[in-house]
Amino acid sequence: MYSKLQDGLINSFWLPDDIIGLVMEFLSAKDLKQCTLVSRIFRHYAQPLLFDLVTVDVSLRVLSFNSFTILRRRDLPAFLTSNPDRGSLFKHLKCTAAVNDITSLYPVLPYFTQLRSLTVTSGLAPPLFQHMRFQNFPMLKKLVLTDISSLEAVVQSFGSISREHEWEELSLSLAKNYTENSDDLPEPISLSPIRTFRLYDAQSRSPMNVTFLLGYLRPMLTNLHRLIASTSFHSADIIRLIEENVSTLKSLDTSQVYDADDLLPRLLKDNIMHDIVLRLPVLPTAVANYLRALEAIFSDPQCFIFMRQISFVLNSTYSLIELGDHCDLWTGLSESLSRFPNLDTVTVSLEVSEWDWFESMFISVNDLDVYPAFDSLRKMNRLVVAKK
């Protein structure tokens, strides 16, 4: 007697599918791990019960091996109290509950012994951190703060974190109404340097000032290996942050246009950069000068033996006429990049613009796909064309 699972797998066991699933729910974490190794049928039922990510106070349950979402009507503290061994399976915790809801999480925090990353809104962070004994979470290395409305919210959040705790990665997401008040500037934070820093804004039309934010975090940002700053505005403070970490950065992706005569040569000269995203200027003359400078920088492939990925971001107002005028420049640059010994991919991204409705004047992804200047990269299967 056989029964067929939803994904087409055949159940050769003499039990209905729902009974097998029901039995699995009563197994321990250790037994569930063993079940995933027995057969595809067992793995189909066991994987959804093994989870390492919990999202508190959301509406839908995600059945996957690496995530487990707690429904509003489900009591997470009661669940962990009755299944304390399951707490060690949670490696990533995301808190999106209201302040009065998250208080019930405090008593069961010690169960998250293997926690590696924590995602929390800036409004929930201060009370949550006050109840976390960070010395009990030695594997917690990544912090993600979202919906940050002010510098004060960041200061309050970090004010509850133990100075002895060592982070490796920090990600900040600024809200549209983010503000900085110069009347009450805090002292720089007293935490160890991190390796990865991510900064995102809400893509608001008005420029944001992050001078005081980066100044407050400066002690943590002195030995960066990876920097991602996806902002909708030009920031001299982000450029300054890059310059301060020019000797350690291995991965760089920001929304800034780098000085090809000064900053870029210093970034690339030490032969440690693994991947970099280069945003080209908007004006045609500036683009031409930038491409000439890049070809000169990349002329010696042996200086870039560690380079794995290079991305170019083009403004979608880049016209077909300009693309034709710059064909020789792109050809020379592509031929230089094709000689890099360990380069995996060169990505050319076309940035989406509000003027895309009048696309007949501007280039498209299809134009880049057949652009002859990229032939040398295309023949080596290194070229990727995408819309950003």
C-alpha cells in the first residue's frame, strides 16, 4: 500500500501520511536530526520541526528547515518552557512584537544558548537588552537594528549592551523620519571593532545626515573588512569611513561615486580587495574619464589576484548615444578585467529610474546583453547583466 506526498514522493511505509507527521512531532531534537538522514520521506516530515530562526508576533507560519515563525495565538514562552531543549536550536531571533508583548519573552531568553544573530526594532531594543545577560550568549555576533528614527534610539539601545561583548557584524536600517540632534551629542561608544557594517536608509527623497551616528559608532568601525552602505544620498561621512578603513576593506558596496584619481587607487593597491561595487557618474564626460582611470588602475592583472567579483552600476539615464561613444573605453576595460586570474564575475547593473517610462532614449538590459564591448568577458562566461 502506497500513499503519495504533495511533492510527488512515494510513502512506502504502512502508515498514512498524516500519522507519520504526527509521530514526528513527538520526537526529540536528536531523533529528528537522525530522521533527516534516514530517507527522503522522513526528511520531508522532520525538517519543518527542526528550526533555528524564530520570528515573534507575525501572522504566518513558515515551514522550512531553517525558519519557524511563531503565530500570534501561539505562546512562545509556554512552548519553550515545555520544550527547553528546543531553545538551543534557535540560532537567529527576530523580534517584531509590541513592547507589551515582548515582556513575556524575558523569562525564556536563557534557553537561546546557541543564538548567533538578533534582529530587533530600535523601539524594542532597550528593554530587551536590559533583560539579556550578554555573557550567556557567547555565540551572538550579529546585531540588526531596524526602523531607527533617531540617534537617541541607537544610543539607548547600545547603552544596555555589555562593553565586554564582542560583535562581528552590525546592520542599521534608518527610518524615513530619522533625525540627529546636535544639542546632545553622546560620547563615542565603548565596544570592540567589528568586521562587517551595513547601513540602509528608507530611500527618502530628502538627504539624511549620518555624521553624528557614524561619529558615535566610530570605535566599532576602525577595522572593517566589509562595508555595505545602501543610501539614497551622497555622504561625505561614508567616504571618510571608507578612507579610514582603506587598508582593511575586502568587500565594498556603497551608493557613492569614488574618486578614481585618489580613493580608488588607494583602495585597490594593497591587493586584498575581494569584491567591489563601482557606481559610475551620471554626466557623459565624467563617465568617460572614469572609465579611462579604471582601465589604468586595472592594467596589471597580477595586482588583483584576490579579486573575485566586480560590479558596475550604471544610471538608467545613460543614453544609447553615450553607450556607443564609450564603446572603445568599455572594450579596453573589459579586456583588462578578462586577464584577471581569479575573477569569477563582472556584473553590470542598470539602476532603475523614475524616468524608465521614457526608455526609448536610454539603454536597457537588452542593450547591455548584446553590447560588443563586453565580448571578452562574455566569452569567458564572466559577464552578468542585471537590473538593480
